[in-house]
Amino acid sequence: MQNDLLDVSPVSVAGQQKFDGHVFPLVLQCNTPGATLDATIDWVRVNRDELLGKASQHGAVLFRGFPLATPQDLDAFIAAFELPNFPYYESLSNAVRVNWTERVFSANEAPPEVTIFFHHEMAQTPIFPAKLFFFCQQPAEEGGATPICRSDVLFDRLAERCPQFARECEDKGLQYTNVMPAENDPKSGMGRSWQSTLGTKTREEAEARLRSLGYSWEWQPDGCLRATTPVLPGVREVSPGRKTFFNQLIAAFRGWKDSRNDPSKAIRLGDGSPLDREAVQVAIDLSEELAFDVPWQRGDAVLVDNFLVMHGRRTFRGTRKVLASLAEPHTHEPVGANA
């Protein structure tokens, strides 16, 4: 990696893990006094391919000590990677977010006491990002870490502990059901309205969009929309023999709960059968055993390979401003395509 533009070096942080000889996450520290944003952008452009390769190799790269302070700084930093942008308004994310720039928005507007459980970003929708960026504009007074977890390691261990369940997730896929409100509900981690989620204004437009995506749906008496996805993959092969637990199973099973949603009705196997609750608990336990809680410092940025790494949000106290960005939209392959 060319460091002649900035003095950047890998550093160790508490709790850092190692898999197959690679640390997780990789932490790159900028040591240049008075480093400028322009120099940072030039450094990213020069080292773009290697940085993206590091993200795929390590799962996540934490950038620390770089001169990033505002959403606009982050936007410029991300633009230097030259990845296709995936705007929030085009996504089917069920989280309420606030846009700051074309690329940058709040990670989630859910209240501090709400835990966001482990998930791959938008794995519960037909279109999802390959890469994510997170940025800490202001760390919480207490708590508020972003836990990340290597999903390929989790799947290997899950397949050892619960081979039938792992095989069912891979062979049958998963279906998700959630109830979208008629208006944004910022009190919920999944409170985005159906109008915002689907980019529509009328029921007829919403139904046309759902139909094009392969969803089934049911309108509720209060104007909410209950929607069920087509069968989506529960496991993804990222390279020959290397598979990840690529889904929103843990988040849906544990966290899809609000005034409209019941986690027990949020997810099932692709053939309509219920999940093995004991096996799901094994997956939950493994995710926590493998978790690395990003200890946010002001100005930190993290590049996450969404194919390899799940993330979430711990509860917190005080003001927390963590921003996010999505890149490289992808569509799911049919269930069983990698079998």
C-alpha cells in the first residue's frame, strides 16, 4: 500500500480477532500531523484496489485518525473509492434514516434503548449492497458500539453444531414478513413507512412495485402494509467452498418487534416451515461469541464487506451520531444456485 501521501500503518486494538491469519477488523491509523482531506482522498484513490481487497480479505477495515469530521467529508472519502452509490431512497431498507448527502445518511433513527441485532444489510430484500461504510461523527456518552461478526466463520461453526439447520437454510432459503406503517415510526428499528420503502404514493403504485419484486401483501385496516418477500437465500457462497450465513435471520427472530410486528411471525424457511428455535439460538450465541464491538472514536470510518460481515448496534446513553452509506447494489441469486 502506497503511503507516500500519508503516513498510514496498521495498528492493534483491544479485542481484535484473527481468522486464517488475517486480523478482524484491519485497523489503519493515519499518523500524519495536520493531514488534510484532499491528501486523504488522494491516498484512497491511489490505494483503492488494495483497500477494497483488504476489505474482502479481512471483512472490515477501520480507518482511524483521518481528517473526517462531517457528512460532507465522509461523502468525499467514499467517492474516492469509485463504487456505485446505492441511495437510501432507492433501497428497501426498513429502517428510518435521515439523508445528509446523496451518499450519506444516519445509520438508524431508532431510540437509544433499542438494540439492532446482527444482520447483513438488506439481506431480507431482493436488492442489497455489497459494501457498507459507517462513520462516527459523535460517539455516545456510554455504549453505542457497532458490533460486527464474521459470517463465514459463524456458518462453518453453525454447520458443525447444527448441520441439518444449516443445510435447510442453504437449500430452502428464507422468507420474511414485516408490517410497514402508513407513516414513518422513528420509535422502531424497522419503522420506515411503505410509501418511503417502496418509493410510491398510492396503494396501486405500491402493489405494482411489490408485484414486480415477487412479494405477496395484505393491507391492514389501519393503513399499514403487511408484506412477505419471495424466497431469498439464507446462505451465500462467496468463493469456492467459502459460505456465509447471509441473511437477516437473527435480527428478524430477535428484533423485528414493535407495535405492528411479532418476531414469531417475521421469518420462516422458504418452504413455509418454522425455524428450529434451538438451532437459531445456537446461531445467536455464536454471533455474540464472534462479535467485535467497534469502539467508536470521533472521526472513525469503517468499510464493511457486506457479503462477509454482519453488523448491529448496541444500546447507548447520550447523543450518538453514526452515519452510514451503501455501495454496489446487487440482486440475490436464486435459492440453490450454488448448491
